[in-house]
Amino acid sequence: MNKLLKLILPMLIVALSGLPLSVMADIAQATKLQQQNGVLQDYRRLLPLEGGSNFRDMGGYPTIDGRTVKRGLLFRSGAMSSLSEHDMDYLGQLGFESVVELRSEEELELYPNQWVKARGIKYHVHAYSITDLLSAQNLEDFQNNEPGAIYRALPYTIVPQLKGYFSLLADGQAPLVVNCSAGQDRTGIASSLLLTALGVPRDLVIEDYLLSSDFRRPDVERGDVDLEPYIATNAFAAMIAPYYAEIETHAPPLVTPDGVPYIQIAFDQIEKDYGTIENFMLQELDVDASDIARLKKHYLQ
């Protein structure tokens, strides 16, 4: 009888939950692995990686309905091109299922993700050029050190990537980490939308966004790549070379001169255009109420 119970119990749990067996297996297997090795006890939010920058867990935040975002499933990061073998072994203890890459083809040429290749992690990339991301006006804003202005358009310029991100999340393809180069702008948009969809209060969503200034390691992000040979053919190299020439050890704060968080600029523009974040997600990302319900079932406790 005990053997029979062990055989049918997983199927019974799946039937009662309404989730596909593969989804339950991915998340449950990773959770079991994490519990066995105690890896979630190693950090509060930022993962202890030798070659990581801004690689952190979005779990632990309370939601407006009294629940909490699960730890060990939803991660965000800067570029992972400097991860060491020790880092890769450590990440193996978390049971990662997927990586969602928000960087452009030019960024990937300079700083490829070796971890996904070495460890067989599912790698989801939407091919695009950095020149598509930065219009002439946005490029001028960037060069004039006005990154806050870019945030009015940023959610709209990465819609295809956001669609893929939320599709994977709704299907339970986790543990999952989303990343861009610094893990603060494109990744900040994606992560802030996710936490909002899960019901995390706006002030905590903004606080999570602002943590990038504390957790980034610009020297690690820069790596040891010589940009000079790429400047003529790689638009990203040409764009960042003047900034990488300076030794930067600390990331600047993600606020305007008068203290407005850049992510608030994005939220304000979305709410001006669509009324609510939920309307934007429905109309632009095809994320409806049933998708949000699945997200909450997967990632809240």
C-alpha cells in the first residue's frame, strides 16, 4: 500500500493543483534540491558569486494579499560572462531551469554567457541590435547622461523579450534568471513588472529596483575585454568605450537629480498610456488574468 501511495501521490497533487506534471516537477525538483543542500541559507538576497554582478533572488517580498514571493525561483542579474567554475558549481545547487537574455547581439558578441553552454541551461534569446533599442533621441539622452529619459520608451522597446519572459514564467520554467548587461535597466523593467503582477507593493518594487546600485560590480561587468578592436564594427563597443576608459568601481544611483527613481518614470509613462500596469501587460504582453493567476500559483506562498 505504501508503494502504491508513493506512486499515485505526485499525480494526485498535480490533479488537485491544476498544473501540468512537467511544471510541478521542475519547480518541485529544484525546491527539493535547494532544501537538501541548504543553499538558500547562504544569502539574504545577493548570491555569493566570485564573478557575479547583481545576481540576486527576488523572493521574500510580501504581497498586498498577505502572501510572500517564494525564494529560490525568481532571479535577476547583470551579465554572467565572468562566472567562475566555482560559481557555476554553486549555481548548480539551485537547479536553474532557464536564462532569459535581454542583451543585444552586439553585447553577446563581446560578453557571451559561458555558463549556459557549460551546464546545459535553457537559454532564451531574442535577437536584436542595440541600435534598435536606442533611437537617435535615446542615444542622445544616453550620451548626455540623461538615462531617466530613456525609461519612458524602454518598456515598449523590449516588448518581444518581455512577452517571452512572462510566457516562460507562466509555464513554470523556473528557477529562472533574467539578465541584461548591468542587471538594472532592461532587467529592472522586467523584474518590476513581475513583482507588480505578483502583488508586491509599489514601494517595495522600487526598493528592489534601487538595490542594483548596491549590488552591481562594474569592474566584473567590464571584464578583461579589449573594446578597441570592436569599435568600428560593434555599436555597443563604440557606445560604451568612452565610459569603460574610466575606472568605475561603484554604480551610480538610479534616480534623477531631484531624486525620482528611473523606474518611476517608466511606471508613470505606462499608466499615462494604459491606465494601469495590468492593462499594459494585457494589451502589450498578452498577459491576462489567468496568466497572472498562474504566476501567483507558481511563485507565491
